[in-house]
Amino acid sequence: MGESPITTTRKLIVEVSNAKNLMPKDGQGTASSYAIVDFDGQRRRTKTILRELNPQWDEKLEFLVHNIGSMSAETLDVNLYNDKKTIKRSTFLGKVKLAGTTFVKSGEEVLVYYPLEKRSVFSQIKGELGLKVYYVDEVPPPPPPPVVAEEGEKKAAEGEVKKEEEKPKVAGEEEKKKEEEKPKVAEAKVEEVKPTPPPPAADDNKPKTEESSPAPAAETPPPAAVKNPATENSKKEIIKINPPTEIVKSSTLTVNELELRSLGNDRSRSAYDLVDRMPFLFVRALKAKRSKSDSKDPIYAKLVIGTHSVKTKSLPDKDWDQVFAFNKEGLNSTSLEVSVWIEEKKEENKSVETCLGTVSFDLQEIPKRVPPDSPLAPQWYSLESDNDVMLAVWIGTQADEAFQEAWQSDSGGLIPETRAKVYLSPKLWYLRLTVIQTQDLQLTEAKVRNPDLYVKGQLGGQLFKTGRTSIGPASSNSANPTWNEDLVFVAAEPFEPFLVVTVEDVNNGCSVGHAKIHVASIERRTDNPMDAKSSWYNLVGDEKKPYAGRIHLKVCLEGGYHVLDEAAHVTSDVRAAAKQLAKAPIGLLEVGIRGASNLIPVKTKDGARGTTDAYVVAKYGPKWVRTRTILDRFNPRWNEQYTWDVYDPCTVLTIGVFDNGRYKSGKDVQVGKIRIRLSTLDTNRIYLNSYSLTVIQPGGAKKMGEIEIAIRFSCASWLNLIQAYTTPMLPKMHYIKPLGPAQQDILRYTAMRIVTARLARSEPPLGQEVVQYMLDTDTHVWSMRRSKANWFRVAGCLSRAATLARWIDGIRTWIHPPTTIIVHVLLIAIVLCPHLVLPTVFMYAFLILALRFRYRQKVPHNMDPRLSYVDAVGPDELDEEFDGFPSTRPVDVVRIRYDRIRALAGRAQTLLGDVAAQGERLEALFSWRDPRATGIFVVFCLCASLLFYMVPFKLVLLGSSFYYLRHPRFRDDMPSVPCNFFRRLPSLSDQIL
């Protein structure tokens, strides 16, 4: 008898720690709170903490996970209530809802404070709830061998006659056992369904105590065994109870589960609906059967379709089991011939190939298969001399399950560098090292001088140093040098083995001692703003000094930050590193990479003819996709479709086209890239457009062709989408404990290098040049072209203000008298009815924006060569942009570029000086630097105050406005008195050397 497989039992542990700043609900400024936790049809309740707005429970609640595979689709609901003993209703204090994707293994849990959510718009809720949620997998001990089977084996050895006599007895015993177990199983089913009450009603009814700990569960043995399934009996009961619990779960689905399931259904239903179906001829060569079964010579199959010819692997006695996919549009024959060949070794190590037979197929009669049809069953086809071959031939599309692993005719067969792959960026963390102080340093020259020390931290290739501090005599306070500085590293999973902390002497460059910290054992924090726990570490010197002192450090992995690994303006992911802070996706992004057209030759083939082997890389979040490489085509058709989960709509999708040179031991060449911001897309709408591919080369901008892309951004809930616009862009820790701009830039480029190195080590590798081009790693490098583009962007924004200023100047100069008269009337209405100003402004803005909705751009925005200023840039400026750092150009070229930058910097210097002078003049007016000017201003302020006391403000406003809009015949061409007075105020320009 075969042994039944041992199933793993999974328990979900929810530690309800405490709550902070709850809303008072008892009418006396306090609240008597308790928590109810629901998961997978099971409910648990904590104790009640009386009259406390910051209750501390510290209770551990256990839940049984019925279906381990679907745990990520479940949700954990935690509801807080105010316990009222006198009445039946309990007041709602808030709720927390966690998706199953945030559950972590035991040992990785951390205390996370979740903000309490409202149940409705009118709920008055505030505060946070601290939870630890993790799961534990338990393997029950193997069950003891059944007694009935052992008795049967003993009786079988005694003889057939005796065995026939005792068979009815054994059967009778088994029937009795089954009858005894039936009521137990029925009771277990009833008790399993009974503890699955519906969620709390809208009237805030207080849940009963029996719901959290049902009384029958304590009286009846089977339900008690379900709570702790560690014995054989409980294991049997779990297996029998699973079907009814699944029925209960399906009837109590929450809204988010339905949304996620609808997204999943859309994904499966809409596979390859954004691209064209490409017909492929699939041939599966499984194995061959020879008439001479004792032959050990290698055998292979050969497929011939017109000029296409390909062979299977040559194996002696193993099955081939290979699939070949031929692009039907590239076939130049109407028949397929499959022949089987055997390699016979002769004398002098020569091999002779002998054909065992051929079978032919007419392409017009080959059946078609479209998923989700089952795979076509292979069949035996007879060859000559009693030889057979097992084949399966059908017409399918790129959606066929066998396509990804098949030999593909349009991508060079089974070349790894030309296959379609999906890559994932490594998960990145910030590692914060806080250096506090050192003690008992064993310095060899401490008595001679006071050395300067600094602390160096190294994680892999990253190295950061603290500032210098000097150590004084043993009797002084500086005998134990103190730093209190933070060093932040970027750590990628799987982590580097050790973080090395070294104390070094500045003067002699020698190491005083070092300490190694195991990175995997470092504490992981989420969004807790409190400092991590500090520890003392012994410093190890050389062989002669096993103890060189000790150092006081704080080390933690910051999971509350998002590690930026791409340029900030094109970021595609803003989620925190900690899994506990993950949120459910708000939508689904589907991208169909259809094809490209009119590509320009990038390289030469056979030394004469130009060619392009193009493939596409798309990047969104941590997921990178790479299409297959279409060899030697200027109009390749990929027709591949990919999906991404969307967590924030204000993110950017990046798609790049490259020429594959790695399969020939070269480098990939940039063909162009496009970016599409998801916030500019309408939801549940398909965008099918062609985008121009432009790449900047040292010779100038060059159009490389066009790419055809289909995009759809699906969203199941408009409420979640709108709510995303009200939340901060980055996680909470970026605002509670922000990183400096310079430090953020250093960490970003460090993360870029880590991602580039990790993806380059994949198989097949995603080239370093590809990753750097997609991540825009050179945005910090000086470029005259980018500087001009940014300057014209600023000028474009200021042009709106300049247009408004010109319009006002036209009104005050009476260029169009009717418009000026209308403005006078509006001015009178605004002054006399000021309460109508804001309603009128917002209504005007509403009407203008509503009318402009018809003229919005219906094609997603792409990279604009005109905005990038690529057409009006010189060759020398482009050569400077492509120059490395440090420069490799001749001295004369570098001198010319330096003089040009000096000229531009001189203009910027003058502009900055003029702006500073205006502020200094205003400051001088109040600091009596020019006593006469300040005195004049003091007298003016006194007269103006008396005037405003006597004259109504509306009259002053109307008078000054009419004076400003007076007719040109009453206007002078000379500057006004206030302008003359302000320009005469002193600045600090005359004090600069």
C-alpha cells in the first residue's frame, strides 16, 4: 500500500500589539476598546481595555489557512469597537484591511502601525493600530501504520482458506468504524461552518463573545482538533472539512477580492487581444522507433520546408521531444517533409548518415489549434523498413503554450540571446549605519600625539566615511571620540554577507580595528520614526591585537523608504521596500508590442549588406520584459503582449528598441525609446499608435524608424484611482525622516549601478548598455543641449505670464477702447461686490476647462525632439555631450569648451546678481541703510495710514485702478515715482570684491 503524502498545515498569526490616539467614544473623553479579527471565515476577539485611548493588548491570535495556494487572495479584517456594557450596540472605532500579499514568514515580521480607516464618509475616526502578521508552516508527524492493514498481512501468510474465513470479520469491523466516524464528521462540518458569521452590520451591533470562542468548540473534540491540527485525527478532519469551508468563503467575498478576481479574469480573457495573431506551423518531434531495436547509433529527425531545413538533437536511445515553430508568412513551400536519419560509425572514425524514411504533410490539410484547446496528441507515422516516427503537426499562433520554448524560425532557432525573457530588478533596501562613538581604543601612538580618527563603512563596492574627530587625553571628555553620523547604503537582495566597519587613523592611514556585521541578521524597520536599537561591537585589529576597542553603532534596514533606481521624473514605482507596507494594485497595464517599420540598417551582414536584428525592452516597476529578436528584418513584427500591476497612476512606462549584437559576441545598439505617462491615459481604452524612434548620435539627431504599440490601462475602481491623487507620492518615511538632495542623488546612482550589474549577470544577460539607456543614468552629466532645452522650458512657462502682462498693458494704453471700457465695468463690479470674485473666477475656470476637453490630445505624449532641442544644436556641443567623464578630448578642444561655459556662467552670474540686488534694496528700505530714503518712506507710511482711515477702502481701490488704467494722453513716458525711488535704494553689489 502506498503512503499518503504528508500535507503541510499553515497558521496565520496576528499579534495585536496596541493602538494610539483613538477617538473618544464613551462621552467621558476615553474609550474601552477591543479588536475583532476576521480571516478566511474565522473570527477572533481580544480582551477589552477599559478607559484608555492608547490601549495595549499584546495578544496573539491564530488562524488556520485552509488553502495555502489562495492565501495571497484572502484579506485580513481588523475592526476596533468601543465596548459598552450597558447597551447592546458597540461604537465603531476604526478598521484595518490587509491583503494576503503582505503576509510574511515567521522571523521576518515587524511591528507596523496602520492608520485606522473610516467605514463611511461621516465616520469620526483617528489613530493607529500596531500589528504583527506572519504565518507558520507546520508539518504534522507521519501517521502510524493502520492496524487493519497489519492484521491483513499476517492473515495472508497463514493460507488462502483461513483468509477467506476472516475476510467478513474484517469487513464487519471496518463498517462499524465507518458508522462510528460518520456522526463525528457531521459534527465537525457543522462546527466549522458555524464560526463563520457575517461581518459586523452597519448598525454597529456588538459582537457576542460566543463568536470569538464558540462553546461547542470546547466541548466537542473534533473542532478542538481543527484549531491545533497536530495529530492524525485532526488531519483527517481538516481534509473532510475543506469542501464546506470553500463554499462559505465563496459566499462572503469582499469587494476588493472581487476586484482582484475581475482583474485576473480580464488578464486571462484578454490575452493577445492587443496584437495580431501570427500563424505558425508547429512540429513536435517526439521519438522514433527502429526496426533494429538493438542498435545504439545516434538518430535524429530532419525537417524540410522549401529552403528551411532544421535538425533535432542527435541522440542514441533518448526521446527528442522538441518543438519547431515556423513563421507561416515566411514559408516558400506547400509541403513539409520529415525524415529520420541514423549516424553509423565506420572504420577510421568516419560516420555515415543513412535515411530511415520520410513522411510528407500537405500544409493545406494540417489542422489548426487555438488555445484553450488541449494540446494535439502526437501520432506514429510509418516510415520505410518497419521504422516509425512519432510526430504532432498543427497550425497555431504565438499564443500557443509551446511557442515560448520552441525552435523559432524568425529568431534564429534556439539561440539564448534572441529569446523572449522577463527580468526582475533586485529588491533594494536602504541600510542605515549610525556611528555613535568608540571606547577603549588600543592606539600605539596615543601617548605621543592626539590622532585624528574617522569611521569607514563598506558594503560590497560601496564605501562611505564619517567626518574626522580627534582623541584627547584619557582624563578629558574627548578620550572616547564621538561622531553621531549616519551612513546610508543601498543593499540588494540577496544581501552581501557582511557590513565592514573600520576605524582608521588619518595621519598614518592605518586601521585601528574593524568589526563585521552579518547583513542578514540586521533589524528590519518599516515606517517607525523611532531610532533603531544600538549595540556595542568589538573591534578586531591585526594578529597581534585581537581586541582593539569597541564601537557603538545603530544598524537597521529601512523598509519604509522607496529606493529610487531611475531618474525621478520618469519613475515607474514608488512602493516601499517592506512587504508589510505593500498595497493592493489599483489597476492593470497591458502593453501590446506589435512591430516596427522603416528601421535603418545598424550593422552590415557578410561585409556588404546592411541589416538590423531588432528587439524591444519594456520597463515598468521592477519588471523588465524583452521580446524575441527578429533577425534581418527592417519591418519586424513581434506581436507580444505583457501585463503589469499598477500601484500609482502617476508613473511612466519606458519602451526601448535595440539592435541585438550580443548573440554574435558584440554589444547592443540603441535604436530609440519612448515614454508614456499612465496619468495621460483614459481608463479601459485601447490606444493603438505608431511612435517615432529618434536617437541622438555624435553627428546629430537621427530618425531610426517607427514602433507600433497598443496600450490599455484598466481600472476596476474609480474611487481607488481618485484616492491615489490625494496620497503622497513617496512612502511615509521620505517625509518623516527625509534624505538630503545630494545624498539622494548618490544613492540613486548607486542603486542604478546595482540594478545594472544584477541584470547583466542574468542568463541570457540584459546588457549594461541597455539598462543604462533605459534608466537614463547620464541625466546628471553636463549637456549644452539639455541646458538650452531647460532654459526654453522656463521661457515657455514665463511666456504665459508675459502674454498676460502684454494684455494688461494693452488695456491700460487703450489700444482697443471697448475692451478697456469693459474692464473698467468689471473692476467696478468686483470692488462693489467682492463676495462674487471667487465664485466668478472658479466658474470661469470651469467653463474654460470644459470647453478645452473637446480639444485635448487623444494620442499619448511621446518624447519630443523639438522640445529636446536636438535640431538646433551644433556638432561640437553634441560631441561634448557624448564625451566621457573625465574628458578624453584634446587640450585645445577642452579649453574652447571651458571658455564657452565661462561665458554662459558669466551671464548667469549677472542675472543672479540682479535678482539679489532687488531683494537687498527691499531689505535696505527697512534697515535704514539710506536714512533719507527710509525717512521718506516713513513719512509716506504715516500719510497713507491717515488717508486709509478717512477714505473707504473701496474708493481707494477704484481710484488707484482708474489711475493705473488712465488714457495715454494723461500718461507720461518717463518712469513713475515709485520705480525711481526703488531703483535708488542701495544694494550690496558695491561691497563685493
